[in-house]
Amino acid sequence: MNLKIASVLVASVATLVVINGGAVAQTAAISDGGVKIGVLTDMSGQFSHESGEGAVTAIKMAVEDFGGKVLGKPIEVVVADHQNKPDTASALARKWFDVDHVDMIGNLINSSIALTVSGLAKEKNRIAIINGSGSSRLTGDACTPNSVHYAYDTYALARGTGTALAKEGKKSWYFLTADYAFGHALEADTSAVVKAMGGEVVGATRYPPETFDQSSFLLQAQSSKAQVVALAGSGNVLVNSIKSAQEFGIQHGGQSLAGLLVWITDVKSLGLSAAQGLVLTNAFYWDRDDETRAWSKRFFERMKRPPHMGDAGDYSSTMHYLRAVQAAGTDDAQAVMSKMRELRINDFFARNGRIREDGRMVHDMYVYEVKKPSESKGDWDFYKLREVIPGDQAFRPLKDSACPLVKKG
């Protein structure tokens, strides 16, 4: 075979053939000699207990369980601390994409950062998988063909907790809201649920995310006489807010306290005496069934704590990504995204989970109540199940989506 013919054949193998208007990868090659996964997370700040080392551990466990290679090429994991600064996250992600050949960035706790990096993934034609962050904008007006929102979002949290409390006749709400993308989305989504259930929002206060003393804000909420004081925030600030609410006697005065995003590590920090009775919505609980207990035992051996939904989602989504690379025969972003949407997710995290065109991974969500100390049978035995929300009800319907990728009508 002459050199010219050989060159044409090699080029043709690596081309993208358009079939029915879609590009289908014809190559079985892995670019740059391997698949590289970046864990961009909060390793040291107020959200590190909800991400950080837990996210790194979960993703590395997935790589190990997959065998450390895909399509015969090595899988590498790199880690960076974004310090909860969007500009820092942007610089790290750009370097990873442009210089270090990172194929997928995972975790991405902090919604402002997730929104920034998912946009970069689109620009660079790489993949972003979000587990730590919750803003429903990620599958709404800010959706991209290169990003997946996996574990939970603010719509699902609002749908679960808001509906559960409204059913109890608690119709007047006051919000204490973290003043950034996640808090805004959580307040907006929960307010919509409350109003749809015939309730009203009597007031709201927004606080800077690093404000650890919530005393003055809680006193405003207490004086509002709202039936529900809703905490639309996360991290150490949320824990401090709940502790202060106990000190001020908000619940003893007849108001309900709603933590709209509560992690099991938050409950551990609070203790059951302070956290008992909290109603929360979650995607995962370590003690749900035999499969969750088995995987959680392995995670516990490494982290000395059980996993939460972010950890479980990081593991599950990384496995799903690697299976999609295997099935696609390439690490090309669009070919892999197509396979990720095509393949169903059946593991300890989700049953018959699926990724929609807006990037939302649809799966069941769960409404839990934190147990009283007398109900707990041991360490980390914190939740009792109140309701299972089927996936097709838990997340925003596509007909109501603001995602430009969703075809209407």
C-alpha cells in the first residue's frame, strides 16, 4: 500500500460521519494516551465536608472498580481546590482542558463554580459532571450539551421538603437565603412550590455565604411569625444557623425549621438533640437497602464516615462516564455524552436512572425526617423515611424547562 493511500485510510477512520443529522464517532482511539478525570472541589472551605476528600475518594474508588483502564488505556485522576472562587475555578479548569488534557471534570460543589465550569466544558468540548452543586439553572437556561447534573437539584429539594411541610398545613414561609446562585435558586424553587400549594412567602433575608453569625437574621425570621423558617443555604453556615435557631427557641415557639439542603455530615455536627424533627429531601441514604449498605461500608473504611448523596453520586456518575467511554469506543466528548444519555443507570445509587437532553439525571428522591435520639439505634442511624418521590415527579418537567436544548411541542 502506498503512503498516500495509507494516509487517506487513517484519516477516514478518525472522521466524524453525519448520520441523520448527528455526528457519530468512527474512531476507537483514546486521545492523549489515556483518560484523565479532574476532581475540582472544595478541599478546605465551608463546603469541604460535603465534597473535598469524600469526592476524591468516591471518584478514585470508581476508577479502581472499573479496573484502572478503559479501552486498554490508563485512567488518571487529578485534584484541585477551587477555594470557592469562580475565577480560581475557571483558571484551573482552563489549564486542565487546554494544557493537561483533562477529559471530564467532576464534583464541582458551589453552584457559581459549576455554572462557570460547565460553560467552559461546552467551549472546550469536554465534559462536566456536577454532583456537589444544586442550582436548577444547570439544567435550565444554563444547560449545555457537555454537562450532566447528577445527584440532586434545587427543584427536587423544593418539591420534596416544600410539599411535605405544606401538606401538614404549614403555609407561611420566611427564607434565610445564602446570597449566591445556589441559595437564589433554592429560594425561588421552594417559593414556587409553596405558592402552588396555596401558601405564601411573608419575607426573606439574604446573607453573604461566609456570614457565620446568623443571629440578627434569625431574629427577623422569628418576629415574622411565619410557620416555617426555611434555610436556603449549605455548609458550616447552615449548621451554625440551626444551632442558633435552637438557642433562640424558634421551634419551641411553634415555628418549624426547614433545612432545604441538609447533608448527613451536618446532622452529625448538630447531634440528634438539635437536629431531631428536621424534614429534608435527599438522593441517597447509606442505610436504605443492602446495596447501599455494602458500598457504604467500603467507603466508610476509607473515610471513617458514611457517604452522602454527593459521594454516592460522584462514584455512580464516574462509573457511568467510564462505561460510556467504553461503549463509545472513544473519549470524544459528544460521542461519550450520547452514550451517557443512551445507557440507563442501575446501581446502588439509582434504579433505571436516565440522563435527559437538558443534562438532568432523573432518579427517585427521598423525603426523610431526622430521628429523635431515642429512635436511633446507633452512630449515623439518623433518618426515617417519610416518602419516595418517583424520578418523573421529583425533577422539573421538560415541558417547563428553560433549557434551549429541549425541543418543545
